[in-house]
Amino acid sequence: MLYGICNLSIIPLRKEPNDASELVSQILYGESFKVLESNSKWSFIELAFDQYQGWIDNKQFQTIDKKTFEKLNTSQPQYSKNLVEHIEQDQLVLFPIVMGSNIGFCKVMGHGFDGVSITGKQPKKALIDTALMYLNAPYLWGGKTPFGVDCSGLVQMVYKINGYSLLRDASQQATQGEVLSFIEESEAGDLAFFDNDEGTIVHVGILLNDNYIIHAHGKVRIDRIDHLGIFNQETGKHTHQLRVIKKMI
């Protein structure tokens, strides 16, 4: 079994071994993974954090041994806290990393970090402060950064940075946590899930106080939420139909 770590700012994780293939997610600096299959150009990998799978370019990661992989995944992660920080390579060469990058093992890759980081489980109210840092980020299918993010990527990263593990897709996240019967039972930081006409979970957002929700729809935005779903005050219409509200922590 081969193991790898992301030594670049962001690696695209694709559905198929092709540069033109669908972006299913992104791997941020410091994330580690197992290499399940590989050929001359591409590797099929499984992320250690959420077991998400996809294809990455062989030129875009650094191999590590099993001992380092296991140590990395039994150590408490340390995440960059600001929208953008910088990693220092040899000869004082800098390159940017985005919020939520795991800088705990910089030395494994011969890098230095002198920015602001966060580690351990944070209080639930910290989720909202983190979520607001993504406000106005453009929607990007498969995205996980302040420069492009999808609805479940936003939710996963907000929880991850604050020390909590969620799965990658909205439908997967909906299998986690405790069901709440009414919006009135919820508190800021809980999650609301939305389905389509076929009953499939297709959207997720983070509840705020006073019946507001922050979610990625066109961009990361704040809208009203009621018992029917998300209400866009700009258009005067509901955009998503509410399926369930869940408490994760």
C-alpha cells in the first residue's frame, strides 16, 4: 500500500483519471491519503479524513511511508485559521495555502509555517465565526476553499476547522447527528438539509440565530429559513425545500 500527502495548496480530486473529468472534491495542503490504484500518470486515492475517493495527478503529491501516515492520522491536526497563509520552502520561497490546511506536519515536507493556526475542539459558537469567513465565496462544485466551495464542502470545512468530523457530501452528512423535530429546537451551528422532488438530499446549510441560514447557493450567502425551506428575500421565493434539521454537536 502506498500513502501520500498533499504538498501543494490545493489538489483537484476528479471522478475519472482525466484532466477534463468532473471535480468531485479538493485536497488541501497537509491532507493525507491511501493510494489504492495507480498508473503512469494518475492515482486513485482515499482520503484519511472522510474516506472520500477519486483520482489525482501523480505530479501533485508527495509519497510518505506507512509509519508517517499513521502518525499523521493519530496526531491532533493543526489547521491554518486565516483565509490565506504562506508556507516557506527552501531558500525562503513562499507559496500560499488556504484556510483549513493541515500544517501540523510541515516538517515532513521540509516546509515552515509562521502563521495563525487552530487545534482541538472549539465551542459551538465558533462554527458561526468560521462560516462567516466564507461569506460571498463563489459556488464551485467540489470546492472546499474560500475561493470556491459547494454546500457540503462549506459545512464540512467549518466543522473540520473547529475540530469535528463530517462526511463530504450532503447526503452523507444527513446520516450523521441527531434529528430535531422543529426549527424552534435548533440553535446556531446546527445543520438543515434539503431534498428534491424525488426525496434525495441535495443541499445543506448551517443555521444561524433568528431563523437565518448560511449556505452555498451561487455564492456563500445568508437567507431566511422557515418550516418550508430557504426563502430568498431578493427574489421573494423559496429556493430549497426543508427535509430535516440535525444537531451534530
